[in-house]
Amino acid sequence: MAERVLFVTSECAPWSKTGGLADVSSSLPYALRELGLDVRVLVPAYSSTPPAPAAPIAVMPPSAGLPGASLAEATLPNGVPALLLQSPSLYARPGGPYQTETGSDWPDNAKRFAQLARAAAWLASEESDTPWRPTVVHANDWQASMAPVYLRHSGSKTAARSVVTIHNLAFQGLFDADVVAAIGLPPEAFASSLEYYGRCSFLKGGLVTADAITTVSPTYAAEIQTEAEGMGMAGILRSRARNLHGIVNGIDTAAWDPSKDSFLARTFDADRLDAKRENTAALRERMGLPASDGPLLGMVSRLAKQKGTDLVLAIAPALESLGAQVVFLGAGDADLEEAIRALVASRPSFAAAHVGFDESLAHQIEAGADLFLMPSRFEPCGMNQMYSQRYGTVPVVRSTGGLVDTVVPYDAATGKGTGFAFRDPTPDALLACITQALEIFKSRDAWRTIQRAGMARDFSWNASARRYADLYSSLHE
């Protein structure tokens, strides 16, 4: 019998997206279904979500503090079936999944995402009257990680096993302790699972109660068990080390394919790398940069210290003196957004930026840049470094998390590698790494070797999906 997996997520591309979780929530279920698993995605019906094509298939009754909700069937563009959690008072509002239009967290986020977790547990329980009942509940990040808490403490019978995936340990779903009663959980749930230095952590609840924990790269799985990188959760994670698995994310290789990408000025592949230069010229033109034979650097990222945006800004004058240009795409911290705007205004022939997000521009930067910058202070997995290698754009990364697992550092002795890496999160270390890369960039043959090595790598979801399928199966042994 095929495993029935409920993939629980707070966002899913293309319906709702603030980051990489949305892409994973579409691509991984698709890859799992290709392996024969019966996977369905449970996601809130936000204002941005298309209306369900049919009437609800089930109605979940209210519980203490949480309203009732309905579940409607829908289908993602890639064919993956989804269940839309319709709870209008919690989800049907302007703004984003987590924040208001002005960028403040919704004050009722605890209830909004407790409702998502409660719905997952209800679907897996004997109380649910739906014909489809999951054998595994796979919850993602703090917004869904209360699902195994509800499975344990709701009092309903269920045979379902649970998995919690940490996409970013920095976000832990912290609320005041009195929220526990407001979301219909008994006091013992707080004492045994949720209490975190006097407050309530949704993520901790999932880490304590799930049958298995995964995170999005082997290196990150090791890092978060250390006091330096564990963000207060290291002890909990070490206590669950036997149940903690690092599985590298894949990417959607159909959406990110330079030989077929409709966003590009000209498609190309490893045998037609000269055509990549047309994309470089087109990117400069779109962003208002003057033509140049020098290297073009790209960065598509949330603008935050975590991502090392400040490190790039600190070395901007040095990069300009090296004859480089740089293109930024992203939004985030207000001070970094302002600093990038100021850089563009003061050095318009060196720097260009789009503050916000634009899917077409993201593809064009991956195709048109010569180097892609990811100087992250920490990076659970990262996806852009994989897009970059697929597009022959050489990544410059800090040696952390998933960047270690997905980029092969260039070895000057052998001429082998798929990118360039540095360790210390400082402007000087980043500049030294970029300077090394630009020296190799001057040698067309050496650069082509690096590009083709990256383009030859398999970053599809196939291997990762098989590991998840094996993990689900092991939970019933």
C-alpha cells in the first residue's frame, strides 16, 4: 500500500510565497508522487490563494479558542493535489502569510498556525470523516510543527506517524505561555513539550514530539547541534540526534533549465556557453548598467545580515576598483534596502538593484551574471547556489550549512571545483575569495571548466525524495 503523506506547510508556490519553503512545498511533493507515494499538501487558503474549484469535502468543528474550518480540494499547477484550509477569520485578509501590509507580524499568528496544525492532526484522526487519511503527517517549520503536538495531546485516536522539517532554526514560533489554553491544548502539553524559558515555542513542541526530525542539509544538521549554531535548541536536538536527518533540498529542474527558460534573452546549455553572454548583455541593459567586458556579479536574496548583504556593501568600492559590476534583487531589512538604494544612486555605472521580488529578473540574474554571491552567515540549505551552477554562473559562498554540501570549492592545484568558498564572515575574507575568482575568470578555459562542472551536477529532487520515502517507511517499523 502506498504511503499516504500529508505535507503541511504555511506557504506553497505559486499560491503563496515568501521564501524557499514555498518552492519546496510544491517540488518535493511532486517528486514523492513520482515515486508512487500518495502525497497531498495542506496549506491555508489566504486571500492570494485561488478559489477552490469545488465545495468543501469536510468541516472541522471548532475547539476551545479556535474556530471551525472547512477543507476544500484543489490542484497545484504541477498536478499535486492540495487541501485548502478555509478559515476566513484567520487567513482571508490583506497582507502576507505572516505579516500585515506594513510589515508587522499578525498579532494572532499563534492561533492562525495552531489552526493549521490542528487541522493536520484532525485529518489524521478517527474524528475526521474524510475518505483519505494520512499515514504520515510531515510538518514544515514552526508554523506547522504543532501538528505532532496535537496528534499527541488531542485525545483522538490515530496511527499516523509524524515528521518535522526545520528549514530555518532561527524562526521558532515564540509566544506567551497563556497561548496554550487559547489554542485548545491541555496544561500538560506546555509542561512536557512547549515550555521554552517561560514562554511557548511551537517549534520546540514539534522537535520534542515528532517521530522524526529532518533538516535541509547534512552540514546544517550537524551545526544546529552545537551551542554556537543551535540558537538555544542545541540540547533538544542533541537529545534527538538518532532521529535527526539532514537531507539536502533539490530544485525544480524543469522551472530552472537554461536550455528552455522562457525568461532568458537566449537559451543555452553547457555546449553553447557563448550564448550566455547575450544574457549578460541583456541583464545590463535591463538594469541600466553600461556595457562592459568586466565581470558581472549577481545577488538574489532576502536583504539581511544572515545573508551577508552587509558584507557585500562593505566591499563595494573594492569591487568597483576591480572592474566589476553588481546587480541586487531582494527585499528585507529597511537599513539594508536604504544602503543599496544609496549605493545605486552614488555609483550607477557600478551597481543596480530591484528592491522587491521579480521572478523574471531572478532567472535573468542567474543566467546573466558571471558570479553569484551567497556570503551567508548561516544557510540551512540555500537554493540559489544550485540554480547558479545549473546556469553556469559560478557561486561565491561562505562555508556554512547547505552551501558546504552543494558547492565544490575550487582547487587551484587541480583546477577542479564548481565555485569558490571562504570561511570567516568578514568583508576581507569575502573580498579575497572574489578576487581569487576574478583571477580565474581571466582564463577562459579555466572558467569554462568550472562552469561545465557545475552544470553537470544533478540537483533534482530525485535522490532527496527517495530518502524521504525511506524515512516515512521506517517510521512504521
